[in-house]
Amino acid sequence: MAKKSKKYRAAAELIESGKLYDVDAAVELAKKTATAKFDETIEMHVRLGVDPKYADQQVRGAVVLPNGIGKSKRVLVFTKGEKVKEAEAAGADFVGSDELIEKIKGGWFDFDVAVATPDMMGVVGRLGKLLGPRGLMPNPKLGTVTMDLAKAINEQKAGKIEYRTDKAGNIHCPIGKASFENQKLAENYQTLLDTLIRVKPAAAKGQYVKSITLSATMGPGVSVVLP
């Protein structure tokens, strides 16, 4: 087992073992435990009462957080024809079709999210083995396969995040930076939580939200009172 650093142990001492904190107190503590030299991300970890091995219990989607996450996303758009100008006007960082596909085949991945118009998915689909494992494959369920490029690009730039249960039924998402005001982090927290509750699978039985934890990138977890 890796030995915890002195800074981590000092941060952990700020948190009362076994205690569940209300959202405001948890946000404050998570920020206090962010002691790294960089602006740490505040992360939200939610354990759900679902079994992701069953398709009807998987929880996946995207949500625009009201205050963003403190990171400017590089948006790539696969499109052609008149839609190229629309994507460029909306602020896309990279726009194109075959030339971008060839660059990606060559090992280029200097972007954070990919958006595509439906007519491009026939060729973009061939990149599945390259984009899929990196979470970069455009997906209509996440709003990244669409004819409304301006909306998709604006949402990504505004702080749209994706959420997806891992094999154990947990959701891990950023909700902002340690430099954010407490209220902004709390608002982002509530937006994500409300979204997860709203998309509860009908097949999920028993307690749905089992635990919620907030933590800074390098800090210990702070347990939050359940809704």
C-alpha cells in the first residue's frame, strides 16, 4: 500500500471520520484539502444502487453545469459543406472531414471532445477503436451527433460534462476547481445530483443513491449527507 504524503495526512485530519457533511460544509472542506501547487479539480463521486452489467441499469448521459468546470475544451467537429462555416462561427477549434480523420489515424488526439453531423458518422465510425477507448467518439445520446452544431459547440464550451457508471456502479465527475466560489461548486453539485436522480433507471431497485463523496484531485474524500 502506497504511503500517504504528509500533506495528504494533514488534510485528512481536517475531516471527521464517519461524519456526513452537508453540501456547503463538504465543499468548504474539499477546497481546504486542495493543497497542491496547481488549481485542483473538485470531483464528485456517487455510488449508485445499479448493476451496470445489465443494459437497463446503466446510467449514462451529459449535463451542462451552470458554472462550467474551469477548463476550456478543445472542440473538434466532423462535418462538410455549409456546416463548416456554422461550426467555425460557433467557436469550434478544429473543423473538417477526411483530413481530420487521417490525422487521427496517424495518432493525433489534441482535442477534448468530438462533435459530428449525422452524415459523417459512416466514416467517423471507422475511428471507433481509436476514439472509443478515449471517450471521444461522437454519440447522439450525448448530443455530440447533431445537425445543430452551434448548440452542441456552445454547450461543450459552457461546461457540458459526461457521466457514466463504471463497472461498480459509481459515477465520477468534475464539478469545478478549488478556486471556484463555494456557491458555484454547490450549484454544480446540485445540478449533477438532480440529473442523476432524474435519469434513475426503472430497473433499479432499492436505495438508488448509496453514497456521495467530494474530493480535490490530490485530497481525501469528504462524505456528503444523502438527499
